[in-house]
Amino acid sequence: MAQSPSQQDDLLDTLLHSYSTASASGSVKGPGIGPEKKKEYGYKDFEAVLESTPIFMKETPKDGETNDVLEALRTLVFEGEGDEVATNFKNHGNELHLQRSYSEAVKAYTSGLDSNPKDLKLKITLLNNRAQSNLLLKNHKSVLRDVGTIIALYTTESLESDKPLIKAMYRVSNSLIALERWKEALDVITRAKKEIQDGKITGEDITLWDGLEDKVIKGQKRDEDRMKRIRKENVIKGLMERAINQRGLINVKTSNPPDNSPPVHFDPSEYQDGEDQWEESISIDTPLIFPVFLLYPQYGQSDFITSFQENTSFLDQLNVMFPQSPSEVEIPPAEWDEKKEYYVENLVIYVETSQKRLLKVGKELTLREIIRKAKRDQNEKDGVEKDGIVLKDGLMSFVVLPKGEVEKRWIEEFKKSRDGK
């Protein structure tokens, strides 16, 4: 807040006089009996007094703090009417802005506007300065309101374009960009650049506006890409649901799905994933890739196949996991296979359906063929319920056993558990 030299001198004289009066006497009479203990004053005390005044303050009081000297000065400085008071508030707001007290600056500029200045240029300056403080505070909607008022004043009062108008447009462009209102931002930027290029405004750096325009273009591109990505995800999600249903899988979702399990997805090598080709090349018949558990109940062990393409067979999977025969040395037996029974020729696979049917799986069949064979449509007339392999939280599970006694014993235990015997 600017003050005249005489005001500053009077205030400083008052402060120094108060300080010298308090420290000159060795004692000060009080309500008690006899002289009171002397109070010693030093430089720090003097510095504290000075720092409590606007001239010497290192920073403005924080929200909630009061300062009697400052409030008294405000009362003196802001006496007057209309343009005079508004100018004082504007100057005070500028000082607060320089001190980075943007919230307090907004209050000062608002008080200036509330003084109803008649000078349109002064009113525009107050609105512009308040918009700048709000921009720094990221109060973008407030910036839009103030700049909207500025543009309305230029329009209704038929004012010529000038630097204050361009400043306002620059500030509102930044707020519109922050709010991702790209179309409006580009409109303001285009209008401002035209004013500058037509020579109506001089001394403006056009590269600043080019930078804003570049931000808008990039923002629009990000939005377009995001919308395309969301649309693609939604289309593929719908196709996935239809594909799973068409194959006859029973899709079950629980409240506690496994962490970090890869999702069922269309095989990306089977369709064009380019920006324009994907929608034409993908359908519900595009091969799916499933995560699959292989369970070995005899030993309480399991394997997790993260990417089981449905057009491959269990034989394809088992051939890289187990030896072909007991004599093969290229692929060693599993560490947990105590009796060395788990080799490809000796293995059988079972799957349980949603309706508790137990199906033996042919190792040479593809996963898609197995899913299709397990599918059973509903027939209300015959009391037959829909059935198929369960896709639980996107996962399928199959049981792998060695032929013979282990297989027989497990089947018996499964049926007893299923039938409640």
C-alpha cells in the first residue's frame, strides 16, 4: 500500500516517540507501592515495533491474525468515495499481489469493485488484476466470470481493443485450458492472435499465444485419443461378453477375485489392432486367450497357465510341462511327483461343470472344442438347466491325474462329496 513521505514520517515519528517515552525513564509508576522493576529495551524490541507496521512488515498478517496499526491505516487510506477509494484498494491489492498474498489481493480488488468506480478503465484494471490473482490460486471459474465481465464492458461500451483486453484474454485462455474447455480456449486464442496480427495491439509476443494454441491442440488430441480408447474398450468388452456366452461358458464373478490375474482377451495376433482396422477385423469368433489353472489334487499342487489360446490343445500345454514317458530325460519330472507318475502318456484331465457334471477331457482336443462339448442349453420342457464350464473371475480350472488307482479313487471321492454321501 503506497503512502506519502509525510504519512510515513508522521507514523515513524509516533513510533519512535512511543519507544523513547517507554525506555527513557528508569522506572514507571504503577498501581503498586514504590518503583516498579525497570524494563530493559533492546534492538529486537524496536525491530518488533517496526515490523508491526505496513512500512516495515516482512509479510502480511495471515488469515485470522489482526494488526491494529494496519487496520487503522486501512481506515485512513480507504476513506473517500468512488474512484479514489477504488484506486486505493487497487494499489493495496497490487502490494499484496507482489507479496504473493493472492487471497488477500482478491479481497482488496473486490473491495475496490464494491466501491463502484465510475472510471471504466479503473474497473477493468480491478477485474483484470483480480482475475490474475484467481488464476494463480487456480480459481478458474472466478477468472471466467471476471474476464466475461471485461469483455461485456468492451462490447457494451464500444471500447477499442487494447492491452488490458489482451491480458484478460490471455488469462481466461489459461483458465479454459486448465478446465480442458478446448473449443472455447481456441476461440479466444484465435481472436486474440487476430487482434495482434492485424496491428491493433502492439508490443505483444505472438509466440506466447502460439504456445497456448499448441497446448489446446495437444489437449484436444489427448481427449480424442481417450474417447477412441474408451469406445474401443467398451466395444471389445461387449464383444467379449457375447463371445463368452456364445461359447457356453458360465461366467461367475465373486466378491474376492484373485489379484493380478491376467484377463480373458481376444488374441491380438488374430485381428488388426490399428486405429482404423480393429473394428472391422474383430468379432465374437476371434480366438480368445484364457488364464487356466491345472490342479493336481493328489499332491495339493497346481500350475497356472497365463495364456491358454483356445485353439491349442491340452496336449500342446502338457508336452512342455511334463516328460512324454518315464524314460524321457529332456523334460525332467515335477519335483513334487514322488512316484514319477506324471508323464504325458499317463495323464488324464477332468473338468467340473456348473451343474456338477464331471467330464473327462480329451488331451488332443482344443480348449475351444472342450468348452463346446461341455455346453448344454436350457430345456424347460425336459427340466434341463443350462450348463457349461465355469469361468470364475475370468479363470478356468481343470484337474490332472495319473491313470489307474489314483484316478479311480479321486472320482469316487468327488461323487461322494457332490452327492452328499
